[in-house]
Amino acid sequence: MSKITYLLGAGASCNALPLVNNFKDRLKSFFNKDIWGALQIRFQIEKTSAHELFPYNGQYGKDFMESVSWLINVADKHASIDTYAKKLFVRNDNDALKELNKLKSTLSCYFLLEQSLKPVDKRYDNFFASILTNDGSGIPKLPEGVNIITWNYDTQLEKSYEGFCSHPEIVFEKFLQSKNIIRLNGSCGFKYADETKYLGYTEFSISFLQSVIELYTKFMNPSEPKFQPNISFAWEKNDIEDKVKQELQGTTTLVIIGYSLPYFNREIDQMIINAVRPTLVKIFI
């Protein structure tokens, strides 16, 4: 029986989110122009004045934008954000771990907002339209024998999938919990444990911006230990090899989309190749 594994890299989301080589420029555009332009539009639609601009003009909003400015400097000084994250992880002292949390927190909230400003990369819609099935339950399903393993911490997958669902809660309950999806670097999306609210595919509004800034402040608050960013890099996870082996076992076709297999990721990529090697028949790039 054939089994297909799709391996996604940043290029799969390049129509909606930045790649490594333009990450700094996109961050600058977000910081200096995009977010303010979106707010001006929402002011007109929601008839809200700048003087009523929630915590965004207050300390919490300033803290977040200062962290975005800090992230721009990080992107300017290092080969990639992931490179700096690995540097902090290897250092493993208190200051480094606090800075790693700041990086994950800022990156998560930036990605949530960046994605809210534009439609999903339409190629994800084409992808899901081609493979999703409906058995009459109203819950779109991945076919048996299809796995998705992604290096991306964006939420383009669930943002696209949500468009095929009759109810938004299906995304978290039936799609994000699926064992067929492996997120090597975690996700910028966040689910409040005591609520139905999931931040991951919401369109931009003032209230959404409020929610993201509130989430950022909780991420950065040591007294809120249950609020931790869901971005978790592959090299931080002790159980990643077992999960990859278990879920990718029996793969006959590997489809690589928007991913260049960089040397930086060589150990995890080798793990993936070793997991599928015994049964692999075809590779599409």
C-alpha cells in the first residue's frame, strides 16, 4: 500500500511569509509600515480613534514593538533566527534561556500578526482541495497513508484547512491533534487551556491585536508558567526521533516542497531520510 509523506519548508509559505533572505526587510516593513497601515484601516472600519488604542499605545504594546525592533537586530547580525536560537540553546545559562524565550515569544506573536494581514498562501488551498476527503461527518480528513511533516512554525496549514471546515473548532480538535502532522519546530499558534479560543488563523482586527499583545505579555511573565510559546525547535526535543520513525514508517513517496535541505538541519533531515529509506520508491522535489 502506498504512503505519501509531504516535507514542507519555508518556501511553501513564501507568498504569505518571509524567507531567510528577506526576513529582516519584512520585519522592518511590519515594524515601520504594515501594522500601522492595517490599524488605520481598522480605525475607519471600527470607528475607533487612536486615543482609544487599547494597550498598543501603552506599556505592553511598546514592550512588544521594542522586542520586534530587537528581533530585527538579531536577524541583521546572524545567518538566521534559527541560528541565533541554537546559539542560545547551546549556551544554556539563565540569561541565554531568558533570551531564547523572548525570541520565541516575539517570533510567535509577529508570525500571528503577519499572517493576519494577508490571505493564506493560495497554494495551500490547492493542496488541500486535492487531497482532503469528506465522509459525510462534516470534518475534512487527510486520506489514509498521507503524512505532513513541516519545518515551518507558521499556521498556514491550519489557516487554509479552516476554510474547508463548517466550524472553526474543528481545526484544533480534529486537524491540529492529528498524528499525521508533525511540526518539527512547533507552531506560533496558541490554544488557551481553559477556553475554546485558538490564536492561529484569525484575520486582523484591533481586538486580535489586543489578544496577541496580551499573549506576548503572558509569554514574557515568569509568574505565568502555563503560558509558553509553542515554537519548539527540533533540536530541543528529546522524543523527535521516535515520533519521526513511528509516523513516517512505510513511506513509499516523499514529496519535498519549498525546502532546500540546508546543512544547518542535516541531523534531523538525515533522521527523516533514514525513517523512510527502507520503503521509499519515489522522491519529488
